[in-house]
Amino acid sequence: MDFIKEINRLRKEKNAIILAHFYQVPEIQDIADFVGDSLGLAQKAANTDADMIVFAGVHFMAETAKILNPDKLVVLPDLEAGCSLADSCPPDRFGDFLKNYPDHIVISYINCSAEIKTMSDLICTSGNAVELVESFPKEQKIVFAPDKNLGDYINKKTGRSMVLWDGTCEVHDILSTEAIIGLKTDNPDAELIAHPECKAAVLALADFVGSTTALLNYSRTSKSEKFIVATESGILHQMQRLSPEKTFLIVPSDETCNCNDCPYMKLNTLEKLYLALKNEKPSIELASEVIEAAKKPIEKMLSLSLELGLIK
Ligand code: 13P
Ligand code: SF4
């Protein structure tokens, strides 16, 4: 079957929009109406007039789209596409943790479940986290969840001492400084660009730290010809497309392969996307009370980002 032809026919027939994250396989990125980072995808989801959203990403991203569009049908090609970082923060344990900090506000990274969002005052992404935290007075007490690497990075950048939940992303947290030092030694002309979910030791070596969109923009506009990329391999598709003459070296997750794939992001395939569009499932379903409560901190993030000029 020609999946691309069928997807194109069905998306028109059903007035569907296909949103894809940069970590999706290249053939999904190529067919999407929009490819972006979590912030760009949330903004697109908030503004779409499509009847159906096919979310080629992971569960928390599709959930965010559903929270912003309770009356629309939101499908995820593979419902098993979760996120180790979101899973590292179970709501019951987080609730108990928060009891220790009654005078703190809660800022949560968007990589968390809808239940965690209902317990948060504000959501942020890697594309706006530093600026959103900085929009609060220095003395504001803050609990930051679930990514301790991103939280630690923000603390260092802003001079705050937010209380951090002890969560990590299994893909970024294992990138080894040894592998990076080896790549830097062999490629002294390359710049190291890293996602803030990486460990502090990796971020300390980086020439530039940012969200996937920020890394992509940096690789396009920097004068450097070579980049060592410390994030998931999927981003290389757009980096190479926008700068075909430049060289991109991914930081490998182990010695056995030259790759670094998120096992959850890579569960989605073109065939599963076609089936989700055709069968209108698996769909994201959430209780109305959860939608109601989770919507507030997400909408606050979007309005604050707009106010601060972080999005247009
Ligand atoms: P971005 O918002 O930077 O694309 O990050 C999403 C993500 O899951 C990183 O692991
Ligand atoms: Fe989650 Fe990490 Fe995969 Fe991003 S790369 S979706 S944070 S497991």
C-alpha cells in the first residue's frame, strides 16, 4: 500500500492536521503539516482549526494537544509511545513530595503526565524554561519537576535554588562525557550543541544548549561547519536538510552503535500513522476535571511566552 498517498487522501477527507516532533522517523517528519519542539507543537495544537489531530510524538505531547482541544479527536499512532521522564514522576509520590513545600509554587516541564500538570502552577518547555523562571522574583520559592538535569541547568543560569524532583530522561541522561571528549579530540573544529536534559557534566562542555528548535536554528546560523550533537538522532534529519553542506556527529548512547534513539518516539511508524488516521484510534481520552485543571498552567505558559516575546 502507498501509505503516503492514503494519508494525503484521508487527511483532506477528515480535515486532519499531522503534528510531528523532531525525534520522529524522517518519513513521518516529511509528511507532517508541522514539525517542531514541544513549545511549537503546543502552540500549533492551541491554534488549529482542524477537526482531528494526528500527533506523531509521545503520549504527554498528544495529551497536551487534547487538553487544549477537548472537543477534537486526538490520535497517537502508538499508545505505547510514552516517556521515561514523564514516568519518573508518579502523581501519588509527587503529591507526597509537595506536602514538604507548602509555600512553593510548582513549575513543571511539559514532559509530565496530565495529572502532574493538574498539580502545577505553570508548565514550561526547554524552549522557554529559563525565561519563564526568570519572570518570577528571585525570592519566589519554586519546586521544579520532573527533570533534575533541566532544573539544575535553570538554577545555574538564573542563580535560583529551585527544589528539584529527581527525574531524568533515559535517552539524554546516559550520554557519556567520555564519548563527547573523544569526539571533540578527533574533531577540534566541531561545536558541541546539547539539549538541557543532558547531565551537568555534558552541558558544561557544550558551546550551545537549547531545545530541539533552538539547536536546529543554531546549527543553521552558526559559522561552524561541523557539530557534535548531544540529543536524540531524529533531529539530524532537519539539521542535514537545512544545512546539507555541514557535518553532524551524533553523540552515541553506547559503543555498539552510532545512534541515539528514543525508544518511545521511534514506536510511531508511517503505517501506524495511516491506521490511526483511518480508524480514528488510538485516541487520547481524559476526564473533564483533569482537562479543566491541566489546561490552566499550559495556557499560562502560552500567554506568558507570548508576553515575553518567546513565541509569536
Ligand atoms: P524539545 O521540546 O526540546 O523538542 O524536547 C522534547 C523532548 O522530549 C526532549 O527529549
Ligand atoms: Fe521522553 Fe527522553 Fe524520549 Fe524525550 S527523548 S520523549 S524526554 S524519553
